Amino acid sequence: MAQQGSDGGAGAGADLGAGLAVDGLRDGSAVGGQAAGSRAVGGPAVSSPAGSGDDGSAGGSDTGSPATGSPIDPATARTALLAVRTEVAKAVVGQDSAVTGLVIALLSGGHVLLEGVPGVAKTLLVRSLAAALALDSKRVQFTPDLMPGDVTGSAVFDSRTAEFSFREGPVFTNLLLADEINRTPPKTQASLLEAMEERQVTVDGRPRPLPEVFLVAATQNPVEFEGTYPLPEAQLDRFLLKLVLPVPGRDEEIGILERHASGFDPRDLDAAGIRPVAGRAELAAARAAARQVTVSRDVLGYIADLARATRVSPSLALGVSPRGATALLSTARSWAWLAGRGYVTPDDVQALAKPTLRHRVRLRAEAEMEGGTADGVLDAVLGAVPVPR
């Protein structure tokens, strides 16, 4: 595989992978769950600083420059998306890998499940990403009494016209932060299924399309289970990636304290200096370019073999579905494009295997009792399946 990608140089890929010591990923060269230096934040969600309407739609062409209307070339789009990490780092310390995972989800048109204990910057990460991408963002705090209509919207009676009119819910946005999604009952969790899969919401029998750029970033706490409703496999399978955000290391935590000691307020992103460096036009150009990344039959076979190996693993009660295999293809393609290549390598597949597949498998009870984990089983699968050369 010595060919050179036709849509950009290798330098962008080297920059993207630099210094990413990532949760469970080989050589620190891809995305995963590193969250060094993260912290929690409260407060309301922030909307797009510019260029969006009330429904999250863009004002102007999705494939042209906002200023000139001219098409954006893939190299320019890649540079803009790489710059997102620098902007987010103004508010969040050491989150490059998680930001990259969210960017890959945006490129692939998927959604992300963020798992971490309280206080590791899950909310701040999504808010900062929305500000750096000039996208509309809304936050829903999931609680036991939240109703489906509180998420999707509902028909409201207008006394002036004596008619019912539809009032859009927070799902009509670009980046939806579903905070603590496992704290709401299955009925309300299911209200997101159609939105995530079909990119529309059906109310009173009428489908209502969501914005072209739409990502659900759902958070959940992995250690507190009282009063929670675990997500069923069918809903977990709708998430493209599951990123695990651990507690930061000592040096990163000192960096957090230094920022707060100097007056940093995580609720004020404007004061942090985050500016929009990419928008819908750059994302549209990047998505189109990522779809042109080629995948050899050998690599396709490798993805299929990995998925099939999980289905026969003695440690798993549920293996990866065909949807999971196509998700791995999509994320590997997006990663290859961000790395400046026009083709996918087995290394790309390996790098994205655990973030893409860890939530799509279910351990057998005996494997759990022995201390097994989904990541551990996937490591064994990656080590056992022959890699194409």
C-alpha cells in the first residue's frame, strides 16, 4: 500500500496523530477516550456564534465558502477541522483524542456516547466543540420525569388562531448534548431513535427533517447505577463511537488548577477565546472527500473477519452486527482522510476498532465474573485475526 492519497499530504495526518496517548488504541495514533485535564461545568448550552438559524440550518451553500460562495477544497476543509483541536484546547486541557473522535463522528454522520465519571469535562467538551465549529448546540438534562415530547417537540394549542401548531424541541439542532441519557426511562430514550437513524422526527403522523449536520453526544456515568435505565443494545448500536473519558493525570490536573487560579471560567467560552474555525461548508466538503477514500477488497475482508470473530468468541453473548461492520468501515475512512490519505489501511481499522465496537458487544456472565471487559475481548480478536499485507 505505497500509493499516496490524492486529496492531501501526509503532514496533516502526522499532526493529527501527534501526542495522542489514547485509551486502548495502538501507538497513540488514533481516537479513543483520553480525557487528560478534563473538568466538569454547569450552565446553559451555547448556540452557534454565527451563521445559523433558529432550526440549526445554515444561511447559504453547504459546500461553498460563507464569504465568497466558492467551493471549499478538501485540503482547506482538513486544515480547518484540524484547527478545531487548538480552539477546544483553549477551554479543555488534553482532550485532543476525544475531539478527534467527535470530528470523525461528524464526518461519518454518526453519534457519540461519552462515558466518564462526573467532572471529566463531557459537557464542556461538546460546548467548546460547537463554538469552534460555528454550530448550533442544545443541551437536554435527562431525568426520570422527562417526556418524549420534551425532546422532540409537541403540538401546542394557539388560542389566537384556535389551532394546534408544532413547537420544535431541542432535538432540532446541530449538536445535541443528551446529558446522563441513562437517567431517563426507555420510553424517553427511544424518542431519539428515529432522530438518530432517520434524521427526522415524526409528530402527529408528519415527518419533520432535522438539520443536515446533526450529532447526538450522549453522556453516561459508568459507576453510579441507582435510578438509571441502561441503554438497550438496539439503542447502543445507533451510536457510531463510544469514547471513554478517564480521570486526568497529575500534570494535566495541575494545568487545570493553574487555569482556574488565573481566572478561567468554564461557563464563559467567549472569555476563553474560542472562535469558529470551521462550519457547515467545511464539514460538507470534508464529508464529500471522505466518501471518496478507497478501500481495497483485502481491507473489506479484514473488517468482515473482525466482526465475524466477535460472533464466535466464547467470551461474548452478543457479537458485532453488520451495522457495526459498516460503522467500522465509515470511521476508518474518515480517519484515513483526516490523516491525509485517499485509501484505508489495516492500521486505520485497528485504530478505530475499539471505539467503534466496544459498545456493540455483550460479555457472557461468566466472562464478567472473571473480570473480563469488552476492550479486552476486542484486543484478543485483533490479535487473532490475520492482518492483510
